[in-house]
Amino acid sequence: MVTLMGTIRNFILPVILILAMAGCKEEYYPATDRQKEALVVNGLLTNLHESFKVKLTMASAYDTTINNEGITGANVSINDDLANVYQMLEDSKLKCYYSDPDQFTAVTGRSYSLRITMPNGEVYESVPQKMLQSAAIDSIHGIVTNKDYWYKDILGNIVSKSVYGSETLMDIGYSSDSIYQFRFDNYIINCFSYMYMYTPEMRRAEVPFPPPRSCPGPACPYLVYNWNRFDLGTNASLTAKAHDFSIKKINNSTVCFFSFDSASFPVYYQQDSCGLDAQNRYLCARIRQRGGPEGKALQTRLYALNQTASVYYQQLNKQLSFEGKLFDPVAVQLNGNIKCISDPGKIALGLFEVSACSTKSYWCEFDYGGGKTLFYPVSDLTGLPDSGSNRNQPEFWLPY
């Protein structure tokens, strides 16, 4: 009996002590000294005759519920080293600021900075940067290969799969000793055509795209050329450091990889058209079918980076390779060239990039047997809408 009571006592007492300790648990939140918000600037200025955009947002602490939409109501201007001031315009819908290319185009050899006066009176400036000389795209070639490829599916999810595609390489020549590195922006223009069948019912229903000539038969077929543009997401794709070469030439620099899989650049072939006829009846007709195979064009933009931009994108690449993705907004993770001059102790993030740009566009032809991609120069596709249609074959559209 004594032994039994002793055993029970030896069991119960430790349990009571454990429960008592659990009841004394207290959560501890360490005090942190942090700035609640920071201005984030994303902007790019090149030597091209086009509109430049600057986006302003506020980076906030990770545990806040603030919606970091674009900031409006600020005064944003571009200043050069000759004391010229170019006022940027505000787009209240897109919540960004943009330049008028007819009023301002940057010039190589000159230095530029961005000045921002916030609605609350705070003033920010970027460190002045010189617009360097643009580089020359000497040649381009591609290798057909297999690799893991990241892309957005039809639902907008980022997925990966092993696909065949073109590894695109470029030879670059340059003259400036101040260029530290190059980066690329790349776009695929997926080209496809519809064969429209224009029927009498469609004519009575006033369906658009009438035939280009009189129609003696019951249906008039004709081609309509269409395209969709896809961003390959290579804006942080960097070359080797230009400062490492004395011959001022970089050969076989990787530009981008793009997949041959149509799922990577989806095209939706609509089959039917509906409308009211002359008797106010609702009619539907199968009016179009694929008129030919799909083709692809590549638009590439080559940026000559100064030291500030080079370091920024190197940091960005490190973040990419470690996480496998970028946080949003990107600039929250990186220090750039933006300073708060009204309050020097206040943190500002992001980059106002000043980089000379060279652009080239190519029609792509794939030699599967030879394991290579052929690139044929076409007219520059800068400014081409992201999607469009034309009854006349576009100039960049080469025969299949």
C-alpha cells in the first residue's frame, strides 16, 4: 500500500509542476526600432525617343495591411547637368508619372537626376547619373535545347516544366570605358492568322470585317493577321562585367531562353460570331478558323549600365537565385540611388536608372534538324501594341 501511494505521488507531482509552468507562459514581443514607411521609386530613362515612366509607392512594415498603390499628387521632374528641368505628367488611372517624348529626349554624354516633391512636402532626389554611349548588337544566334522553364499558365500561376526551346546568344560591341555591364528586356511576339468566312447572314447582321472585294459565292474567305506580345521577364538578365574586358566586346552573352511550347504563349482561337440579322433574329456562325501556322518574332532591348545600375541589378540577381522569385515590390529589398534631401535620416528605396538603350527585332525560324534558331532582322517593334489585328500582312511578318 505504501509503495502504491509513493508511486502515485511520484507521478502526480511532476505533472502538477509541468501544468503550473505552462500556466505561467508569457508571450514576448521584442521592441524594434524601425521606420514605418519608405518611399520606393522605380524609373527608367534611356536615349530613345519614347515616353519614360516613374512609379512611386510606399514600402511598409511586413505586418501592416497598407495597400501599396501608386502615389499620386507628387511633383516629379527630370533635371539635367545644364540646369534644365523637364516636368513629368501624371497618369491618375495608372498611378504613375510619364514624360512627353516630343518635349524631352535624353542625350548621351549628359547627366540626369530625378526630383520628387511629395504631397506632404518631403523632397527626394536621385544621385545624378551620366547617360553612357549605347552599345552595338553585332550578331545573334540561337541553340535548340531542353531546360526547365518558368512561365505563367492560363490562370496566371507561375509554373515550371522541362521544355524544348531556343537559348539565345548575342555578340555585343561597345566603346565607352564607363560601361560596367549590360542587361536585357526581351519580348516574344506570337503571330497567328485567322481565315474569316464572311457569310450572307453575317452581312445582314452587320458583323465587322467585311470582305475586301465583292463576294459572288455563299461565303468569302480572307485572312486577318493577329499578334500577341509576351514579356519574357528578363529585365535582370545581366552580361559578364564589361570592365573585365579590354577589347570592348562580349561574345556569346546569354540573352534569353524561350519555349517552343504553345502553352507558354497561349493564343485563343475564337470560332464563332453572333449578331442580330435584318429581321432582328440572333444568329451565330462559325466564321473563322486557323489560317496558317503560328510564327514568332523576338524584340530585344540592350541597356548599357553604369556602376550604380550594375550593382543594383547584381543585388537583384542574388535575390532571384536565392528565392526563385522576386518579392513585390522589388525595390523594397534593395538600396538604390534615391535620397531624401529634406530629411537625410529617412530611408528611400529603389532606382532611377539612366541607361542608353539599343533595340533590335527579329523574325525567328527554327531549324530543328540542325539544332539552331535563325534570326532575320525586321523593322523595330518598339511601340507595337501588346496585341492587334490587321487585314494587311504587317511589315515584320515574314513568310512561313
